[in-house]
Amino acid sequence: MRIIKLQLKNWKNFTDVDVKLSKRTFIVGANASGKSNLLDSLRFLHDISKLGGGLSKALSDRGGMKKIRSLSARNQPQVEIKVDLEDTVNNKNVIWSYHISLIQESRGAHRILIDKEVVKCNGKIILDRPDSNDKKDPLRLTQTGLEQINVNSEFRELYTFFQEISYNHLIPQIIRQPELFFNTNIKMGDDSYGFHFMEKIIKTPANQRAARLKKIEKALRIAVPQLSNLTETRDENGVPHLEALYEHWRPNAGKQQESQFSDGTIRLIGLLWSILDGKSLILLEEPELSLHPGIIRKIPQIITNLTKKKGKDIQIILSTHSPDLLSDGSITASEIVLLDMKKAGTKVSTAADIEEVKTLLESGMGADEVVLPYISPNNIEQLELVF
């Protein structure tokens, strides 16, 4: 299953989004254009579906309605997310649709309620809320049908897909010393930034864990030539660690743990593990950070190769503004989503929808040559003159 279309209304810095998504999608935009916010709309679907999550927690983690509702929404109080998904069952295409609209009470407790929640399968309505039960008990509208097991049985496939969405934006410093970040605003229960990355590796079944680390080690031997024998271990207190040999002038190579790995090494391990571990949709936030340009240029092909070998219909959506990553000649206009900042909210389009960009890409120019200048801030050449 994969998402083929995303529609947003008044979500953060987007007032109106209607964009097609490919199996491999590259979100490109200037700083503060909303790349992270676009990815977060899909993380939101995961958060309302995951065990121990739900609508209330997903909203609380984001600061409530005032933080997710676009400042450009004006007199439109609703915030909406709609996704269309494509699946193949018994060699037949199945089209799912999930639509949720939220609104905040203007009086009383100011609760955030479900204004609309609709699930469709091949055009047939499976769930349509508010329904008669909701009208009898309005408190039901504080929970989605996705998070209620007794409600989602007829669209369990959709629930499972959302629940398995993963997000990766590992922060090397957190992996090295997670205890230093206990008092920060980063959510400790969120694996996205690396708090529980080591535990996640250790808890993976032994055979699967060994196979993944062996594959990652092969990549490290090329990208970080002096590292070898990547494995997992535990210290005397039972704390999990990654360990590798670092070859240098000494006759016997010294062992290093993740606390001694470079930022780039940790980011590369995290990127490869996340792709190998993904089950449905993988969201990657600027995977190029801390990596050498030579490695960055290989990321699009690494993604393609790993997802093919997994034998699953894995979808990967990543944000980037790296010319090295976008220089890959296999990237097509339909795989690039462009974010263009406007006063009334960021405009979202695929490169294939912009005739000028599409024509240049089809003429043989690289996405780095065409796309990055298109989304570059106006008068950027004057920046140096400020100083």
C-alpha cells in the first residue's frame, strides 16, 4: 500500500494542498517553506493510529489546535488531512481514502472535535462521521475511528498502514549521550530522534539483526574505510551499544562504540537501518546531513535498491535541499514535490505540474540545476552584502 495523493486544508503553513505522491518522493523547498510540516501531516496519521497514542496525544504533542492551524486560515476554522492510497490485493488495485477534519469548540471546554471523518474503499463509504451515535454522545468526537479497535475492523488495513509509518531524523548527540537531553522539549517517547535507537536494534530478532548489521557493515567499509566488524553489545549495566573495529597505525585495531563514532557514521547507520526496518511508509528528514557529498549522491539509488530487495511495497518520502542528492539522473519530475512560499501560505506542486521545470528536466538537465534555483529565495545574491 502507498499514498498516491495528499490533500491538506489549513495545516500549519499550508492553506490548500492537493499533490500526487510517488513511491519515491523528494520534497524540496527553501528554509521555512514547510518541508518538515508537510512530512508531519503524515506523521500525524501515524500518531493518531499508534498504540498509546490517539488524537488527544497527537494534538497535545504539537501544542494543540492553535499550533497546527494555519495562520492564513482566516475565517476557516477547520484543519483537514485527506490521503488517497493504492493497494494491490489478489492482483487487483484497491483504492482507499481517509479524510479527517478537526474543529475547536468556540465555547465551553474548547475541546478539539472531529468535524468529519470518512473512510472509503473503492468509492464505497466504510465510515462516515459524525454519525447518529456521535450526535447522542458528542464526547465520542474527541476520538478517531482509527484509534478504536471496535470501529476500525472494516478498515484495519488502513489502520495498520498508518501505524507502521516511520520517521527518521536521528540526532547523533542524542544517540551518544541521551541522558543529556532528558530535560529538553524533545519527546522522550519518540524514537525518531534516536533516544531509543540502540534499544530498537537490540530488540530486533537476532537473525534479522545480524543480517542487517552485516549489510550495513559492508556499506561502512566503503563509506568509512577504517571501520569494520560492526556488531551490537551490552555494557556491564546492560545498556545496549554498537561496536566496531577502527583500523589505524597500531598493530591491533581498537574497538569503538557509538559514543566515538562521527556524526556522519551515526547518520549513515541510522539511515540504512531505518530503510531496512521500514514496513510501509518511511519519512526521512534531510538524510544528507553530516554525510560526504559522494555518499549523498548515492542515496536515491540506495533507496531504490533496498526497497526492491525488501520485497515489499515500501514508499519513501524525504525532504532535502541538497544539490548532491538531487544530482541523481534517475529522479523524475513526478517524484519531485516543490514548495513555493507565498504570503497566503506555501504552494505545493510536483515538478511535473510546472511546465517550465518539467521541460528543462526532460531536456536532460539535472534536478539540482533546475529545481534548486526555482525555489531559491529572491535576491539571495545580496545576502553577502549585509555583512
